[in-house]
Amino acid sequence: MTNVDITQELPTVISFCSGYGGIERGLDLIGFEHRVIAYVEIEAYAIANLVNKMEAGLLPSAPIYTNLKTFPAHLFRDKVSLITGGYPCQPFSAAGQRKGTDDPRHLWPYIRRHIEAIRPVQCFFENVEGHISLGLSSVVSDLEQDGYSTTWGIFSAREVGAPHQRKRVYILADSNGVRCDRGQLPNRV
């Protein structure tokens, strides 16, 4: 296993609904140096994949929490630069039943609560195209109510050279370098 170099101050990341670590790998590919300090993933296969990558030295070691609903966010208050996540798409997906907030896999309220507790500088999330017509406006509104400037866009895998379309919504929330308290807009420079 590779040891994490804590002498170098890198932006810290917590990965929610980590899957195989794709968002964090994307950060690597664009040259954004960072240090993941925790993964949160419930699926056993994805957890095994993350552990295998850590053991092979392909991912720095970091704890893996298995339940987003009980994640101890208070332990990370003011220690996180970026929260990433590809939260479950089934509540919004055309392939699912589009139950939105009535779907038991709807995790946005937990993620929001963790953002409020942790107060990261930025958040970056991914979801399916169907999120645009179901739930995205609430996510953006929640983030802005909590003091983040928020933008989103839809991008396809084809745009970056893949042979398939696979459109996804990406959401970026930024506190402009100031840690946010709920309902308090950060001071703008």
C-alpha cells in the first residue's frame, strides 16, 4: 500500500457514493492534485474495487465508510476542500420509476446535511440527465440557500472521445474560498 504524504498540503476531498472512484480519477486526469481523506460507499463490489486499488498502489489509502446516512460528518468540519459524489440516480432516472424524493435511494437530504456540518469550500456532483427535470432545481436551491454559488451543465461521454453518448449532469458549488454556514452568504472579495 502507498502511504499518503501528509507533509504536502493538498486540497482534501471526501468522496460520497464513490463507486469505483471515477470522479477522483477524473480530478487526477485534469491535473488537480488532491488527497482523498474518506470514501463513502455502500456497495460491496465497489468497496472491494476501491480496496484493491489501494492495495495495488493505484489509490492512496483512505478510510471507507459504508453508510452515508450515518457518516460522522462532524469529525471533518472545516477540514475539507471538496466534497465529490455521484449520488444515486434511480430517483431521477428514466430507467427507474422516477419517484424523486419518495424513492428510498434519494440521498440528497443526507448529503446536504453533511455539507452543512463539514462546510467544504467546494462541492462537485454528477447525476443522470433525468435529474434536470426532477430534483436538480431543489439541489441547486439548497446549495445556494446554504451560501454556495452554484452552476451546472450537461455533458456527454462522446464530447471527450467515447463512442457512446451517456449524458450526465455535473453540479459545481463554490463558496468562493470561504467556509459556509447555512443561510449565511460568504463574504465576496
